[in-house]
Amino acid sequence: MKVLCLCLGNICRSPAAEAVLRTKAALRGLDLSVDSAGTGNWHIGAPPDARMQRVARERGYDLSGLRGRQIVRADLKRFDLILAMDARNLADARAIGAGTARMERFLDLAGIGGDVPDPWFTGDFEGVLTLIERASDAILDDLSR
Ligand code: 4NP
């Protein structure tokens, strides 16, 4: 199964979700291929935000090799599941066109509901990572059933 985590800049929330899902899936022995992208184009080729990288590294997730990219129309067919971090990301992905990927808001699929707050604006990188870890556990519970 191929999963794409999607946010606005692809330097805070979605790279963190990518690394958390990949790490947790591997720990469970689940065959999951995970990538991430942004709807915006400002950070194409850039590494994740240094604050996100630091908080993630403290919890065992290495984001240093990830680079920002923008979602493209082909992603809507290449992935089975697109996990949007907030309602705007979901609407923007749907506006790109038709595809075969199932598109869900990340926290909705996790049974938590709502948007993942953007730490680029809130500054709460710790809180966002905790939320992403909780949601990832719930989603992997669901996918392994
Ligand atoms: P992200 O956060 O969507 O979680 O990667 C953002 C990072 C950068 C910007 C917006 C959101 N920006 O406007 O540059």
C-alpha cells in the first residue's frame, strides 16, 4: 500500500507524518510505502524545518534526508491513500483533479477528527508531533486489520 502525507509547505507536518508512519509501520512489520508532499511550491528541494527535525530526532525519527516537493496530478493515481493534514490541504488536493487515490483528512481517518495545527504558525512542534504519533498508531491499527 502506498500512502502520501500532504500538507501546505512539506517542511513541517507531512514530513513528520511520513517518518512516523514509516517507522511505526516497519516496527509492526507492515508493508507500507510512505511519501509526503506539499500543496505549495515555496520549499521544493528544501529539508524539513530545523525545529521539526530537532523535535523528531529526540523521539527517534530522522527527517534529515527528506526534501520538499509539490504534489502533482500523477500522485492522485500513484498513491492508494492521500492523508491531508488539514481541510484546506484536502480541498486543494481534490481540486487538482480526478484520481484513484482515496483522500482523507489524517485525523479523521485516525478517529480523532479535525485539522493538524500548523506549527509553522503556532510554534508548537512538540504538540504536533505527539498528535501525529497518536494518529499514526490509530491509522496503523486500522490498516493492519
Ligand atoms: P507545513 O507548514 O504545511 O506543515 O509544512 C508550513 C511551512 C511553511 C509554510 C506554510 C506551512 N510557508 O508558508 O512557507
